[in-house]
Amino acid sequence: MSASTNGTIVLVGVAVGVYALKSAAPLVLGGRPLPRWLERIATVAPAALLAALVVASTVADGRRIAIDARLAGVAVAALALWRKAGFIVTVLLAVATTAAVRALS
């Protein structure tokens, strides 16, 4: 099999798995409310997972940690969000910072 075929098989497998997981909860719970502790976790889990993905994709370079211009861009974006900047402003600041650091390196 070619790498393209393997990639397609993995993609279809992941899609089927995600669909099964997303449909399992409503089928199992059947309209019953979640326990309070699980509901609290479910409300904060997406933000924590997104933050983990951002950090992992920012500092990961294959099998090693890479501190480069991407980290500077994410740091500026975090600072902009902390200062309550708008989404477009935050993205533009992050892009400009990343480009500037790459140009200077």
C-alpha cells in the first residue's frame, strides 16, 4: 500500500471513531442530566484541550522541542488576549511578531 492509501485509511478510521464517540453519549445517557462534577469538567475541557494543542503545535518539531518564532507569536497573542484585544487584532499581532522574529533570525 502507498503512503496515500495508509493516510486515507487512518483518516477514515479516525472519522468513524470520532463519530462513534460523539454519538455514544446521547445514546447511553438517554436524556438524563450529567452528574454535576462531570458537567463542570465538560465546560472547561474544550478550552484546556485547545490550549494543549496550541502549545504542542507551537513548540513541537517532530520528536524534539523547538523554541522559535512561533513561540514568540503565541506569546504575543496570549498577551493580546489577556489585554482583551479583538480576535483580528490578536491574529495580526501574532502574525507580525512571528514574521519579524523570522526576519531577524
